[in-house]
Amino acid sequence: VGQLMPGMAVRITDPETGEPRSLHESGMIWFKGSNIFEGYFKDPKRTAEVLTDDGWFRTGDVGRVDLDGFLYIEGRLSRFSKIGGEMVPHETVEEMLIKAMNLENESVRRLAVVGIPDPDKGEALILLSSMPGGPEHQEILDLRYRLLERGVPALWIPKKLIRVADIPVLASGKLDVQACVKIARG
């Protein structure tokens, strides 16, 4: 993203516990400064969810600061799943899947990864795909082996594939996460 503007402060915390982390470790990004908004108009409840009494703003973004002071946003907290105690970034998994499935040149979004509750691991990743193919159970097995060969951690590999006609997107062109989760939950 770049370096902070003068007069701004940043801190990184554990997304789950809120405990402070090193700036160089991935976690929840917080900002403080004169340019931070004062809250949501006539919505004190929502304001209290993102602003502390001493002026820190919880962005909802997960990221880190490098040794040169450059901020990196690695994703939205809503696009992470906690699987077996590990935070798994959906966007990073999608990038790995795009490479494994040779979809780098596609102009239309062909896949999406979402998390759903899982009794064993906390959450499970589900892959929505608009790619034509054979039986979903066989395709997810083939994909699993391709990803493992590329060094992708087993926890980061989707547990199930659901074939859809189109991946839901908003009018802005961004992924419609809520619609994708609804499909994944069946």
C-alpha cells in the first residue's frame, strides 16, 4: 500500500484475541490519526465496533509492515478462515488455485473460496467453480494432489468443490462473499 502519512500511527493485533503483535507480523491493522473518521453517522453501536475510546480504528484488514515501513494488506478478515487454529487467507488460496488450474488469463472470475463451519477443524474451505468438469469428488481429489505437489499446506486445500453456473459478483465486479457463503452452506 505504501508508507503511512505523517501524523498517522499503525498497530497490529491478533485478529482473534486483540493482543498486540509485532508490526512485521501479520494481524489486524489498526490506525490512529487526525484523518481517521469520527464514527458512523447516528450509529454509535457500529462506531463502537470499529473505534476505541482512545481513537484507534479497527480496519477489518489483515496485514503487516515491512522493515522499510511499507504497509502490506493481505486481505479482509472476512476473507480468512480459522482452520485447526491457523488463519487461512481465502484470496491467497484462490491465487494458488488459479495457477494450479491454469486460469491466469481468464477475464471472468471462475472460482471462489469461502469458509463454512466445520465440527472437526473450526472451519472448512469450500471451492465454488464455474469451470466445466467431471464428478466434483474426483476433481477435488485431483486438485488436492496438484496443490500438495506445489507445496500448498493441506489445511489450505478446499475440502469440497461445488460447481456453479457463475461465481456471484456485486455490481462493482467484486466477489459477492455473502452469496458465495449461502451457496456453500447449501
